[in-house]
Amino acid sequence: MLVKVEFASFAVDPAENSPLIILKETGGNRMVPIPIGPLEAGAIAIETLKLMPLRPLTIDMAKSILEKLGGTLVRVIFHLSPSQCLMARLEISAGGGMHHLESKPCDAIALALRCRAPILVREAVFEKFSPKNSASEQEKLRSHIAALDTLEFGTVYLE
């Protein structure tokens, strides 16, 4: 099943200290963090903030080439490759037919935002990449304490 998502925000992966794009389910609560490089983050930020760069970016050139050749980006679909790697499929209408191209997720997001094309995510991507509903720190501590085997502490003699 395909789920429509939209750009929600930027974030930072605390483990990697690298930028992320957060895609949020349209009309829902699920989110998918997408790792991106700093250059792609800049290209997406320029588009989402409606800024005009001094010179066209590479993604702007890709959009221009697509349009000059009579193509239209119909949609972007995020899916998992056979090796469970996150991929994006660009569906392009051109020359009377539909063409499919594989892309890095960050480039696909940048192009979809520029072309105003819908972004869709397969359920398997949500299952693999969505943050789990994590318990509060207090609940985690309670669970940890409850699971402790007190015999591990050894024998204590009170005098």
C-alpha cells in the first residue's frame, strides 16, 4: 500500500550528527526520517523557504532538463531495495509513456518539491524506518528495575 507524505521538517540524527528530512503522513501521525547530505539539505531548504539562489543548483538543472524534454514528474515512491536499502523511484511521464528512474531519496525529495509532485511511501518503509512509540524515560526505568534479578546483587548480611 502507498501512503502519501509531505515534507514536515528538518532534524539531526543524534547518533550520526547528520541532517535528516522528516516526512509526515498526510492526514496521519506516522513519520519517516530520511538521512540526507548537507548539500541536499541546502537544496531542500532553499525550496522550502522559497529562497532564490544566485545561480541554479544541480537539482534546478535536472528540473529544467526534464521540462525541456517534455517530461513531467508524476510522483515519487519510496521503497526498499532487495537489500532493504531505502530507495526512491521517480515516475516520469514523457513521450507518451511512463518512465521509471531510481534515485537517492534526498535527490528525489528535492526534485519532487520543485516539481510539486506527490511523494508516496510504501508501508514497508514505515515499518522499517518510523520511530517506534518509545516509552517515557520513567517507564523505561520502571521496566528495567522490574526486570532485574535481585539474586545478581549477591548475598548481603545485615549486622
